Amino acid sequence: MHLNRLGACHKAAVPTSIAVDKLPIPDSPVAISRLGFGCARIFGGGELRSGATLIETALNCGIRHFDTAPAYGSEDVLGAVLADVSDVTIATKIGLPRYNTEKSVARRVFGPLYRRSLRPLLGRVPAVKSRLLRLASKPVTTHAPLPKRQLHRDEVLRELEDSLHRLRRTSIDLYLLHEPETIEITDELCEIFLALQKDGVIKAFGVAFGALPTACASFGTVVQCRFPGDSPIVFGHDAVRIFHGVVRYGLQSRTEDRTRPSAGKLIAQALLSHPASTVIFSASARHQIRQIAENCR
């Protein structure tokens, strides 16, 4: 009931026309806005209202691409706010477990601390972040190893169906393998995703890294990864690039006078420097979203 009220409340606030550059995804009907909003800091449950307000602010600023994942715990919030909004694209992921406070004592105790403080820090060490997220999805008495694993058809279909239900959509615009260094990209997995794309259940697919991809097998037409800053980056195959972490990693060596540009100016510069890419950013306050959007107009 509460989620439905959020979606209905937002519908009237959607702007009718804001000019936003679009980036087409090859071999798909999808074109995403070059500035996207990342929902890693947005959570459901008792924090749903505050998260919904941030998404509404991004919409009102003209942003039309949103990035989430089961591991973030924000799919249900996006579903509540964007259920009746047709001119947006959503990227979600598969590979890391869904955030679930009910099944882990550790998450109930340390969840708020992790979400507000540790998650931004762990973004600097993606391998540790990936391991902790997988451990956090298990009961505290489980001490199973974390070998490289395969995603089979039944698991993919189950995870996809759950994401569609939480997002209140009939298809996923971008479906990405989350931290794929822990997943075997097999011929079977490629065939599953291609079949889902052919059926229209997913419109495009690819991979999503917390860091720069070092050895990424060809998979789909999207690579989402950490912004390279001044570091050279080579992708193993032709793909659309979606960068995150621009404020953390962007233009650090160019601030000779020790003054750091604002987040909005850093993101605007990244968009200008990489015209064939999209940048996603996260924010925890409405004024931050407005400032970044204004700089990127």
C-alpha cells in the first residue's frame, strides 16, 4: 500500500520535456541518458521514503537512467517511484546476492553502518567488497568457501523474475553480470542471455565492475566500471562504457593549485572527455543531485 502511494504521488511530478543527450546501446533498442543516477546509497524498508525523494529529485532534474542491483537493496524503491514512468531506463544486475537483513544477524546489526560509511570505502577495494557481500547473504553460522561459480539457466530466470517483480517492469533495459571475476562466463551463459534478449525480457546486457576491468571476456555490449581518470584503459571488445566513481578518481592529477573542482564540474568534464560514454553518480542529498545536473546541462 505504501509503495503504491509513493508511485502515484510521484507521477504528477515527472517533467514533460527536458533535453538529455542519449547514448545508443549497439544491437538493442535501448538508448540511455549520458548522465545516470546510481542507487547504491538508496535502500528500502524504513529508509524507503528518503530514497524515493532522491530518485524523484533526479527525475525532476532530467536524469533518465538509473542503476541498481539486488545487492544494493534499492530495486523495490525504484519500482515504487518509476512504476508509471515510461521514459526511463533501468540497469540492474545478477551475480551478487540480494541485500536481505532478515537472514543475517550481522546485517541487522551492522547494516546501517555498512550502507552509510563502509560501502563508499569498500568501493576502493572491489575484491573485498564482493567477498563481504557474498558472505553477508549467508547465515552467520555458514563458513562455506567462495569458489568461482557458474550461473545456470534456472538461477538466472529466478533472479531475473525477482528483479522484474521488485522493479514492477516486464523487461530489463540493461542486465549486467555483477563483479563477473567471480563468475564463469560460459557458452551456456551467453546463450541464456542472448535468448532472453531475443524474447525481449532483457533489452541489452553486459558486465559491471567495481574496479577497472583487467581481464573481461566478451559478454554483451555494455561495460560498466570505475572511471579511469588519467589512467589508460583498454577494453577487450567493443562495448558502450558506463563509468562510476568520477568524483573519486577523476582528474586528480590536474588539480595543481590543490583546489578540487566540484562534483558537478568533475562529472561534466568526464562527459566532455568521453563523448561515447555515460557517467553514473550517487548522492545522499537533493542539493547534490541538483548541483551535478545543473553543471551537466
